[in-house]
Amino acid sequence: MNADGTALDVLVDTNGLEPGTYDVVRDGYVSTPGVPSAGYLPKAYTVTAAATAAKSRFVPITPSRFLDTRDGTGATKARVGPGGVVTLQVAGVKGVPATGVTAVVMNVTAVNPTEAGHVMVYPNGQPKPAVSNLNFSAGQIVPNLVTVPVVNGKVDLRNNAGSVDLIADVTGYFTDKAATGSAFTPITPSRFLDTRDGTGANKARVGSGGVVTLQVAGVKGVPASGVTAVVMNVTAVNPTEAGHVTVYPNGQAAPGVSNLNFTAGQVVPNLVTVPVVNGKVDLRNNSGSVDLIADVTGYYSANGSTFSAGSPVRLLDTRTGTGARAGAVGQGGVVSLKVAGVEGVPLTGVTAVVLNVTVTNPTQDGHLIVQPHGVARPNVSNLNFVAGQTVSNLVVVPVVDGRVTFYNNTGSADVIADLNGFFTS
């Protein structure tokens, strides 16, 4: 409040409030009903019900390249400059229907940026959100899976600094058309593949051109039949040279896309949503040799939860105290984040959330685990990082008691989480 009592700034948390008109009363002030004063403002603000989010089901497609600014696929053949926005048509393209598409799942890759920066992916024509999807340093090739609402049949990709080439490979879409697509069933993250110890495949590094066929149907809670796609975090460990890994439906020709890009000696994860054929998926390494890990977080089938997309919004930032206490997460530190009843997520019925999770300013090499609240820590990882790096990865994580949990295994790091959507039963 200013000195003469003519202006008052109030920060109001409306989460959990029923729609209606509310008064503002200064703490400790005894008001006279209906009489405005310096400590009492009747009918100061109105809470309206949030729009009901569309409930959508997923349709997987064989991964296909929709955008490559290096050769003019899907946009002008030109690098994207600072503040530059690429508008990408997705509806009506390469098997995606022209109508009824609520969101798209695509692997976005930044190639050879001239300086450190980030890319935002968001619904076409909407204001630029205060989030990021890919974070990179100069000269890197950095992918990240993105789930983004589709507006006007399009999505926008914005580069914030320097110049960069952008690639987008679509792996499926969500639709609100009746009797179309598959529903999602989350599982506690579980390791299905690790070529370092023989989990799910031979104990052997994957050589140049090598393909690992991974059985997912009928394994660790995934049903033996009816699975149309699987969501898994795939990690490349200590490749001998720069290259990439492609994940695709079993038995099909390897598509001209990539899911993970890496340089020699890195540990690089990326979330993958991939169609399942014959109960299996294939992982192909294009050069050198590498160990591969795959941690499954859920699957699509006829029955399960439906998806509601939303414009990206920040739920957690330990740098500022958004969603949790302010301060870096120390070694062995845990952050419990409330997601139910926040930013349009319903209070009940939420089975999983889609979060773009970023680690920044880590003091040591390490990894972050994102897991359901209150369950035993699973033997998986979601983000792998080196000291000083800023790295992002999409996470689909089950929600228990309205919350999800973040665990940092070593050193200290700040953690950021941006909501992209949620699943409800």
C-alpha cells in the first residue's frame, strides 16, 4: 500500500478457490461489511473456472522428419537467428490428420548453435512462454522430446540467442476424435535395457550400424498384447565417437531420424515415445560403439488415462523458490513438488504429468531421478549432467498423492520443471 492509502498491490494465490467474487482484507484489520477502507476492499477480484481441457488419446506414427532448416524441410532453408520463430505445420502432414489434433509429440534437435542459448516450443500464435525446451552451448547438437499443443494446425519454435539449425521428428499426435487412438498407463520407472550388464539384451556394446531389439510387451508390468506405443528414457553411455541413436518400431526400416545425438565420451539421455510392433522396439547406433540404457515409464493401449495439453508453464524453479524452497538441491537431496490442483491440473484423478525438467549449475557430474511421490527410489535416471552444464529432458512421471519427487544423486544443482500436460483416469 502506498503512503496515502490510494493504491494497494496484492499477490493472490487462487489455486483451490471456488469460482466467485472475493474481498481483500488486510491481516488483523476488522472490517465493516460493505464499506471500503484502507484495509478492506469488497469484491476486489473474481475467480473464474478454468476452461475444461480436452481429453485426448495418442496415435503413434513411424518417426518422420517434419522440419529441417538445413535443407528446407517444413520451413525456409535458413538458420534461425536470435528471436527468430519457425512456424511448423503439423496437421495434415505425413499421416497427421488435418483436424482433431490437440497436441503433437516430436523430437526437436538444435544443431551447431553459434552461442549458448535455448529454444522454446509452444502453440502457434500464442504469447512466448517463460520456459525453455532445449538448452545448449555453442557448437553442440542437442535433442529433446517435446509434447506441445497444436493451434491452427501449427506449433512455433523460437530461438533466443545466436543462430541455430532446427530439426523436428514427429513420433505421434494426440486427438480428441471419438474412438481414435490409445490411452496411457504409467508405471513406476523401471530399467528394461542396459547393455553394460545384459539387462534386456546381450551384455555388449552396440557397434556401428548395430541394432538392439528390445522386448517391452509382457515385461515388468507392461501387458503381453494390445500395446501400441511405449514411453522410455533412452541413454547413450560413453560412445567412442560422435553419432546418434534411432529408436523405431521393430522390424521396420530404420527411419531417417535421430533420437539421441552425442559426442565421444558423453552420457546423453532423451525421452522417446515409439510405436510397438511385435511387442518390441528397435534401437540402432549409427557409428562407433556405445552402451545403451532404456527406462520405461509407461505404455499406450486401448484402456488407460487420457491426455490434456496446456501451454507450457513453470511449476518448479529452485533458483527462485517457485514450487519449493529456494536453494540448490544438495547431494542426496529430495524435492517434493505438488502438481495436483496447480496451473489447471485437477485436484483428483491425475495419473501422470508431462514435465520438461532442467538441471542448471551442477557442481559435480551426476544424475537426477524423477519419480512418483512416496515410492522407493527406482534404479533409473532421467537427466545426466556434468559440472556446470545446463541440460533438459522431457519426463512423463506417475503422480502419487498429487505429487512427484526429484532426487539429486551427487553435488548440488538447481532444478526447474515446466508443465506441458497431464493424464487423468
